[in-house]
Amino acid sequence: MTESIKSPQELQAQLRRRGLRLTAQREVVFAAVNELRHATPEQILNAVAEEMPGITLSTVYRVLDVLEQLGLVTHAHMGHAPMTYHAVDEHRHMHVVCEGCGAIESVDAATAEEFARTLSDVTGYDVDVTHMAIAGRCRSCASRSKA
Amino acid sequence: MTESIKSPQELQAQLRRRGLRLTAQREVVFAAVNELRHATPEQILNAVAEEMPGITLSTVYRVLDVLEQLGLVTHAHMGHAPMTYHAVDEHRHMHVVCEGCGAIESVDAATAEEFARTLSDVTGYDVDVTHMAIAGRCRSCASRSKA
DNA sequence: GTATATGCAAAGGGTTTGCACGGTT
DNA sequence: AACCGTGCAAACCCTTTGCATATAC
């Protein structure tokens, strides 16, 4: 397992390079993203709320934005559900979301490599299969909806 | 080209079967979806506004909902952009959306068939690649963002 | 000391909902 | 008459933004 969790020092270095500052909020949110692996802004807020009582959702959004610009974090859209953030060190992966219960399954991006290439050829677009989730129904929701 | 545009009579029959009524709004919205092929609720509203001055956006949403339950229409999520509706008689297709300018490219669902099967195998989910768009960058946005 | 970050609260965009009126059956 | 459908307006969820204050440097 990669020792990928950047230290606060590393984070600070990255921030400094852009004239930005290391704040307690940034430190804590960054740690939370690394720990939670997949989380919505609200989940992150809840995760850090204990450690950092006054923090607000808008700050979480803003911090995530900064971390994303630094290339430390990315987000993916999950359909109706709020977007989820994760550390970039994770293997690139796509998400399959259950339309029934919202369960999310991660799939290695390599699985889609060939498909992505085909899509790019056909459309001329630079395709990124990881940015938006793919819809589906998990087994239990699938059987339930056979009603 | 398939003569797929259901007549008002057919529409009425379908509605009746469920104890629902044929209204001017339903007729007009249904026609608009068939004509526009791909449209957001708002675009549909604009399209029918002339013919049907008083109609509101919420009515459009409700009508689309009914049409969808009747199996005449489906919708797809396009990321940030509003969802688009189209008649079910269209060839099943997926959408690739440009993150830069919002341009949408349609791709025959057959292109994704094998990939979808693989995904289903891997996840156990009943996967539907058409329901959510795939992110990408169109050629012009891709070159522009090389800056 | 000065520019950047935060908290708070309000705005924003898309979609849904409650309610009373109007139209079909 | 009974009920479904509509218009209107407000509510909703998630995300973004403006502004004054607090903080890192």
C-alpha cells in the first residue's frame, strides 16, 4: 500500500508554491479525504466536525477546490447524489451507482481503457470515464424492481 | 426512418389504460419531445410556449414524468447540465458531454455493449451506460485547455 | 501589516411539491 | 359529482458567492 498520505509539511510546501497558506481547516480536510477515500463534502464536514467544531460546509467546498487545484484531490459526479471526492493517489477508478439505493461500486479505470479509446475515436473527444459515474442497479435493487 | 411519432390517439389509449387523461399539454409536450429529439425541460417549455402560452415548467416536468412511466420517453443525466429527454423510439445511445462548452455527442449504445457486459460481470450490477453521460472535452476545448 | 481564509448568510440553478382552481369523464 | 391535471408559488437540495472578520505569513 502506497504511503500516499501527504504530510502537512508536504501540503504546506504545495500551498506555498502558489502563495497559499496552510490552515488548520486545510490540514484537517485533506486528512479526512485521505482517510475516507470516497466522501461527499457533507460527509467530510461530519468527519472533521469533532476535531474542528466551527468549520462550515462552504469552507469544505473551498478547501476541496484548492486541494483539487493542487492536484491532490479529484471529484466525480454520481448522478443525483452529491459529488464525491477522493485523493488522487488512489488508483484511477470509475464508479457504478445503483439507481435504487445509491450504493457505489468502484471499478479500476483499466477496465474501461479500450472502451474509452473507442469512444475517443468515434467522438473526437478526450474522454474521461472516471469523471461521471455509470448508472446501474445493484443485485438486491435489481431483484426488488422485478416486481 | 421509423414512423415512430405516436399519434395523439395512441397516446390517449396509453393514458386511458392507466386511468389518465389526454390533455392539450400532454399532447403538445409529447410532440415536442419527438420533434426536438434531445431536449431539456426548459427547452421543451420554450418549444411549446408559443402553441400553449400558459404552460409552466412544472407542468412540463410532470408531463415528462407521466410519459416516462408510459414508456414513451426517457431521460439522461448530463453532469452539471440539466437532464435531457428523448423519445424511446430513438436508437439507444449514450452521451458524451464536453466539460468545457457543454457540447453533447451521441454514440450508439452498441458501441458500449461489450464494455457494459464486462462492467456487469465485475460489479454484479445491472449496468445502463445510457443513463448518465460520459465526460470529455471536445476538440476545440481540449486544445484550448492545453494553455 | 497585509493578503489570504474563514464563517455566516444569502443567492443560485435545477427539480419537486402543496394547494386551490379548472377541466374531463 | 368525482377526480385528475394545471398554474402558481414556495420549498428543496446541492453548490457557489459576497462580505466582514479572523488568521497565517
